[in-house]
Amino acid sequence: MLAVLTVLAVVVFLRFTRGLMIPIIIALLISCAAAPLVAWLDRIRIPRWLGAGIVVVLITAVAAAGAFALGGQLSAIAERLPEALEKLRGDLASSGPMFQAAGRVLDESMSDGALMRGSASAASLAADLVVVFFLVYFLLFAGDRYAHLVVTVASRPNRKITSEILGDIYAQIRRFLMVQLLTSVVVGVATFALLIAIGVEHAAFWSVLAGVGNTIPYFGPVIVSGGLAVVAMMQFGGTTQAVWVSAGALAITSIEGWLIVPPLMGRAERMNVIAVFVGLLVWSWIWGVWGTILAVPMLAVMKAVADHVHPLQPFGELLGELPERKARPPIRT
């Protein structure tokens, strides 16, 4: 009963503090992935405060350059979006009562209230990005000194094991993030080549969206493929091209998931599909869209912690790979 109450208290805490926790989690993940670059700059005699600043500025510059490069395509899509939604709403309304509810949802999405909520979300996102910017710099500047501080705070008998746990968790999370980045790039490039070959407009925007959506298991590729199907149907005016585009995008993510990810992932980072799907639902409920995006990294962190803390090891096993199916003994007659 105490364990159940503790879990419920943690869930309530995370849900009501998401405005605080989400920027912190994002900053921790970015700093974990960028820490090796800062360490390399430190080894070539660049002061850590300067190396951390260079890396943060580099990350910001790459993100800004990508946003600027895709800004034109995003503006073009935004200009055509009201017309496309209106056309889709009309098609749904004429398809029968079952689809009229979906048409009303589209009407609400085009309302002024929805636009105002979108503007407020944009302002909140800008504020969160500023917090992430500074927090990433401070974490990179501190480096492993903050981990040493945590070890020092721990009781003397537990300092060694605490140091080992933090080191293993850091290595697992960094490996996981590197694999996610590599596979997202592969999916984005392959999707871009597919869309260029078929002749889909705004291929760069949709390829970036496919790479980002690849970090969201199950839902991300399906959403991107559905969006590409609608775009292809509007552009080409037929269902054949839409099916080819959508099926091609799904095939790319499927091949990536079956052939590329398993060899790159160590056994410690692998999780079973049931745990990932349930965790995706839970984190989406707790943190909304950001929970959907951060679900897999958070599950990886939870598994890394559980694997090294003895009372939590059963939970880590529940997140881990499914055991191999044992052969049934022959039935004697």
C-alpha cells in the first residue's frame, strides 16, 4: 500500500509541476548528449566555461538555421492549411453523420479561440527555450563535478556504489540518445529521398517531421504517414500516390526499427513493446504532447535507475526485453 501511494504521489507531482519539470528534463537530456563534446574541448585546453558556451551556441545556431531553412516551407503550408481544412471539412460533412463530428472538430481547430491558444503556447515555448538554454550551459559548465557533489552528499558506505550507478546511468542514457539521433537522421534522409523521387512538395519539411516523429514509437510514424497521405492526395488528386507515399514512409520507419536499432542498442537499453506502449500512454497523460515526445527517454532513465537500485530491479525487469519463449515438452500418449 505504501508503494502504491508513493507512485500515485509521484504521478500527481509530475502532472502538476510539468511546467517546471519539462524544461529541466529537456536540458538534462541535451547536456547528457553534448557532454562528450565539451569534454573534448576541455582536453584541448579550452576553458570549460568557454567550451560550454561554444557548444550551447553551436546547438542554438544549428536549431535556428534549421528553423530558418524550413521557415519558407512552413509558411507555404500554413497559407494553404485553411483552404485544405475547409475542403477536408466539406468532404467529411458530405460523407455521412459519422464524419460530421470530425468536421466540427476541424471547425474548432480553425476558430479564433484555437488561434489564441496557439499564440499563448508559442509564447510559453519561447520562455521554456530560454530556460533550457541557460540550464544546458550551467550543466555543461559543471560537468561531472555536480555528479561528484551528489556522491559526496551520499553517506560514506554508499559513495562507491552511488558513483558507479551515476556513471552507468550516464553511459546508458548517452548511448540511447546517440542511437535515437542517428536513427532519426537515417529516417529523415530516407524519407527526403522518397518524397523527392515521387515529387511531393515541401519534402524537406516532411522529412524533418519524419525524423522527429521517429522518436515517438508507434504514434509518430503513423501521424507523419497520415499527414503525408493527405498532402499527396491534395497535390496529386488521387489515392494511388497517397497510398504509395504513406506506405513508403511507414516502410522506412519499419525497416529502421527492425534492422538498424537492434544492433545499435545494448541489452541494457532495450525495452519490451508492452512497456514502451503503456509508458507512452502514461507519459502522454501526465505531460501532454511533451510527454509523448519525452516518453521513451524517460522510460530509459527509469530503467537505468531501476537496474542499479536493488529494490527497483523487478521494475527494471518489467521494462526490459521479453524472455525467450521456451519450447513446450512433448505430450506423451
